[in-house]
Amino acid sequence: MKIAVIGGTGLIGSQVVKNLAAAGHEAVPHSKSTGVDVISGQGLDEAVAGADVVVNLTNSPTFDEASPAFFQTSMDNLLAAARKGGVGHVVILSIVGTDQVPELDYYRAKTLQENLLAAGAIPYSIVRATQFMDFIDAVLSWTADADTVRLPATPIQPIASKDVAAAVAEVAAGAPLNGIRNIAGPEIFTLDELGRITLSHKGDHRTVVTDPSAGMFAVVKGDVLTDKDAHLAPTRYTDWLS
């Protein structure tokens, strides 16, 4: 199959392209660096023309109130180009629990993206993943100072980016789900516990303070960021750290 991967040069996209190519598909990466812009629409028609499948891995440059506009415009442009190009399957990557945290602008934006895709006429698949292991350092930095890292005890089930990419590639090469596949890492931690594990591994002697009001995930209640019934990926967090 010919598969156009929009956002195909990023962390997940580059690995999806590699996995699809290894499986014998013609996987073509597209991004701003290759002349494709999902906001202006530049290059989109050409990028998806003749593709059997389009995988959209583009992301909003911000996590704030501007993010819904990004996904509205990018999906409108992408779906219009896909319809024009006769694409038979569109795949996006989303987040486990994204429709359960309306307090977060970015989660509302991802829910909007999912709804736009599901409401369209093209067969589709949504892959929802838990939080990437690769982003844990950034999460810690949001509420850190020279001596402490403040984190809530929010349950989290981190997944390695390579496992996310493998799942996205598998879905892209298969029949449209016309629904959602949830994927998650094999272990559940609280975010403050994960912070302690991460700092210890790095030899960082700062103290993790459990603070229910700290950081973006402080508004998340319960186990929204985990899914015990998801397809479980193989990579454990301590193995990934090593």
C-alpha cells in the first residue's frame, strides 16, 4: 500500500515510516520541511494524491487555548484533501482519556480532532495512547526548582514511543477500525512515584514533593490517564530508562 504519513519526520512519524517500509509498504513522510503545511493547506493535495492510507501525526505547537483552532483547521484541510484524492483510510494518534478532561485545553482540542474525523465520510481509525515515556522529563520540569519537583499522585501508565509507532503502523496497514484502539504501557505508577524513579535513575538528588495542585495533570481526577483494558505494549519504564 501507499501510505502518506503527515508529520512523518517527528518522534513518532519517523518511526512509523520506518516500520511501514520494513513491512513492505510505500510509506512517504510529509511535513513542513518537505513543503506540506496542514494549516495553510500548502502541498496537502499533492501529498495525499494516490495514497491508500493517510496517517496524520501533526500536532499543535501549543497546549493552550490556541490548540483547538489548530486541530479544526488542520483536520478540515486534511479531510478535504483526502476526499479529493480518493483516500480510503485516515488514521490519527490521540490520547487515552482525552474526552474525560474538558478542563485541559489540549485534551478538548484532541477530542475535537477525533470528532471531526469520526464525522467525516472517510473510513478511519483512532489510536489512543497513554503518556509517552519520552515526555516525562518535560512533565517534571514544569513544576521543578533547584531543590524540589512538585507532582500530583495522578495515576499514569507510560508507553515508549517505539511501541506507539509500532501500534500506529499496524493500524495503518490494516482495515479501518471506524473506532478507537487504546494502547498503554505495561505498568501503572502515580506521577510522583514516577518522578522519584526517574530522578533516582539520573542521580538527581532533588526531592519529589507530592502536591495535588502541581502541574497540568493536577486537574485529572481518578485513573483517566490509564487503561487496564488497552492493548499493552512490552517496554517497561525502568528498561526504557536504561
